[in-house]
Amino acid sequence: MTPPLLHVDRASKLYTRGGLLGREVFRAVDDVSFHLDATEPQIFTIIGESGSGKTTLARMILNMIRPSGGTIFFKGKDLGTIRGAKARRDFMSQVQPIFQNPFEAFNPLKRVDRYLFMTARNFTSARSQAQMEAAADAALNKVGLSIGEVRGRFPHELSGGQLQRVAIARALIPGPSMIIADEPVSMVDASLRMSIVNLFRTLRNDLNVSIIYITHDLATAYCVSDGIIIMQQGKVVESGQARTVLDNPKHSYSQLLKASVLSPDPHGRGVLTGDSAASQQARASPPPPQMHDAEPQAH
């Protein structure tokens, strides 16, 4: 039997916070489980407001931080067993990140095409300049750009939407099986958000790549997601097929999120419109910036 592409099994992440007068354990992610099937690519969305634990969960899936409890498997392999530069590079070639702010993902003093060329050199068989340019151009074409449009340009010479597309192209160069996109449209102009989110749907269909889409925006999640989980204060409070969950949420937190972003239409069906002040009532307070890993818990 083929193992799941990704299996998150009761993953938790604990931090300690406080000072000399006392410390307490904070559960950033608390006993989260879900899986992505290996036989069919999908857009799987993790929804939650600030402080819900969704970014911490993403960092664990990217193997950037280790769980305090539980296990995360990628193609049947426990991420905790990945050791050595080659094993890490092999994992990185299959699981690529796209971060929230493209202007922070690129050095402002470095031309963006150099990032593409380095990725091609490190993760493909390209060695000559011509081969690296060809690999970069092929990836850029998949996101609606070309090497001619970005050649020699610095990040500030591109729009936010263009730069985020370059970031997506960079993630595509290794030919990954899965992309982790953490709030990828929150820093992009509202008029461009759906074009980028729809691009994920194209990549899923054309390249057979699964995408974990992390967001607080129910509008885009409703449009493109296959499966979802909704997180509150580190816990999964609801999960299932996206349309089923978002059309008829069962948990009070999910209902509040939906009420914050839905307005009725003449046909009696909710229309997702975006974030509003009401949704802020559901936001959990983020942890203080100075935290340390708690001692691993037995599991």
C-alpha cells in the first residue's frame, strides 16, 4: 500500500514562556492530525487567525522545527530521522516553501534571477549558465513570467505580485511533490490575490503538486481548497471537505469566522467577501516573542 504523501500524527509543539519569576508551558500546536493522499494532488488549507498555530505547524512540516510530541511522515519517512546534508537536500527538493512577504524572502541587494539560477544549480542537473537560465525560464513560464522580464532586476524593481510569482517559480524549479504556502497572498494587492490563488489550482492540475495553503482568508480558501482544517489556539476544531465545512460549519469558532466574512446574496447563499472587524473577536492572542522549546513530551 502506498503511504500518504504527508501524514501528521498527533503533532504538538510546546514552548516555555516567562522569566525569573516563573515559567509556563504554551502549546502552540496541540495534538494535530491529518494526512494528504499520495494518489491525487490536492490543495489542503489550514485556516486560522493569528496565534492559531498554523505557521508553527507549517514550520514543522517543512522540518524547520521539531515537534515536541507526535510524528510527521513524508512519503512514509519520519521527518525526525532525516540526518545529513544530502538527506536534507533531498527532502527540500520535494517539499518547497512559499512565504508570506516576498520582499522579505529576497535580499534587496541581490538580483532576483540569481536566486533562480542558484536553485537550479543546487536542485537540478543544470550546471552551465545556459542550462540554469533554461530551468529558470521554464519555471517562470509556469507562473506567467519569463526570464526576460526578471533578468538583472532587483526585488524593488518588481511589483509585489510579480515578486511572489518569482518566489513560486523558484519553488517549482526542483520539481517538488508538495509546496507549503504560508499566507502567500496577504501582502499582495487585493486585485491580484485570486490570480495567484488560482495559479495554485493550475499547478495542482498541470504539475500534480499538492499544496498546503495556510491562510486566515476564508474567501480564497472557499474557492480553491479541496480539504481543510480550522485551527484555534493550536487545536483543530473542524476538518473535512472545504465546501462542506465552510457551507455548514459545526464548531462555534468556525461559525464565527464564517459570520465575519459572509454576506447573503439574492439566491440565499453566502458570498465570501474577506476579513472584517468581527473576525478579530475570534483571534487568539499570539505568544510573546521570546519563547523556548519545552522539554519533549513522551508520545
